[in-house]
Amino acid sequence: MARLLRPARAPGPVTRLLQRLVSPRFYLKTAMTALVLGLILVPTVADLVNAALKPVSGEGETCRILRVIDGDTVSLMCPEEGLESARLMGFDTPEKYAPQCLSEFIAAERASWALRTMIQKADQLAITRDGTDRFGRALVRLELDGVDVARLMVRAGHARINTGGPRGSWC
């Protein structure tokens, strides 16, 4: 009778592993970790590598592209202006932070990665400033190896030519 009232043995390592694999919490944690790595950590590291290795020359100063915000907006660090948000001129990409549908968000992520990759592959980066937009962002024309980035993004299918008129839907 005394043997029946003893507490059960603690589960062994194999039993604990099997319990973890059948737990929905395990898959939820794994998915959340992958999401954080894929949407936050990996782009941040890629942007920092580009900033460290790719100076941007333009109008007598050398700037750095610290971050690709979305396919047509970057954060610049310039000696005279400091840290500023810059809208790349000549094209429009899907919105990443206010998408109207899931397909627009996915297209925006692709456009952001396309711009990062183009910056990484370029040997020379040059900017030309052209005032500010209604949101206070610097308006900048970016050239990669002498070619306007607007042309490259449109040709790759990640952007549309920006004519200044109303924006079309990406959905």
C-alpha cells in the first residue's frame, strides 16, 4: 500500500522532449522567434553592414544610409544635417507601415529587401538633394553606380514611376 501512495518519478529527458513537441506553446514560441528575427533583427543587421561599408557621396559631403525604412524611404546620417529621413525620388513602392492588405505588406517587404540588396551590391552610391516633402523628409535622388535607383526598382518590378498624382492601390 505504501508503494501506491508515493509520488511519480520525474519525467525523463525523452518524455520531456515529446511533451514539448506536442505542446502548441512550443510552436507559437518558435513562430514568434522566427518573426522577430525575420522582420526586425535580420534587416537591422543588414542595414548596419551597409552603413558601415557603403558611404554615400553627394554635394561635398559623405553620408551613410543607416536604415532602409521601406522601398522608397531611408534614414541618412550626414555630417551637416545629422540623422534625417529621406524620401527617394522618382518612384513609389508599397507601404510597409500602413498597408491596405497583406499582399501590399509582402510587396513592401520585398521592395525593402530589393533596395537593401541593390545598395549592398553597388560600388558607388551618390545622392542629390532636392528640398523636402510635406512630411519634412529630405527629397533625395539616389544613384547606384551611376544609375538612378528609381529606374532599377521600377525595372525589377518593386516600384511604379511616381508622377506626383494620386497613388494607385497595391492590393
